[in-house]
Amino acid sequence: MTPEQKTARVKRLVSAARSLVTGQQGITLAANHVLRCLYDLGDDWVERYPIYTEFRNALPAEVPISTERLFWHFDKVLELDPLLAKVEYNFRAKLMSESFLIIEKYS
């Protein structure tokens, strides 16, 4: 990747971290966005910030997230939401903290 590409990708990472901290996106969507940005920067970046991968792996496979929720029956989404809420609650402080660090370091 060229230096210009790296700079652009780091800017996208900071923007994604900001969206998580400010609540512009839900925590699951924002964390997934940060993780995609880390993957775009390379495996070493993913390893440097493992909390996002840990969060993603902690999400139960049967719980729909993002636009996938639109294709599920409303009652089933409501039934599974407590599982999603529990994982989000358990990771919220760590994700926020790591996102703040990314913003401070790369802004």
C-alpha cells in the first residue's frame, strides 16, 4: 500500500472510531466498521487492536445484526435482542476505551 493509501485508511479508521464513541452508529455496527478498517490496514493492525475481533467473535451466530435484521420476523429479533444487548454491554467500555486511544493516536 502506498503512503497515501495508508493515510486515507487511517483517516477512515479514526472516523469509524469516532462513530463508535459518539454513538452515530450502534456499537455493533460501529465496531464492525472499525474492524473492517483495521483489516484494510493489514493483519498487524488487527492484532494490535484485538478487542474488536474479540467482540465480533462473542456475538452469537444466531443473532441478526445490521440490515440482516430487516429480513427476520420482528418477534424473533425481539426474542434474540437480549443476547446482543448482553454482549454489547460486556464489551462497551473496552470498545470505547480502545476507540478513544485510536482517535488520540491517529488524529
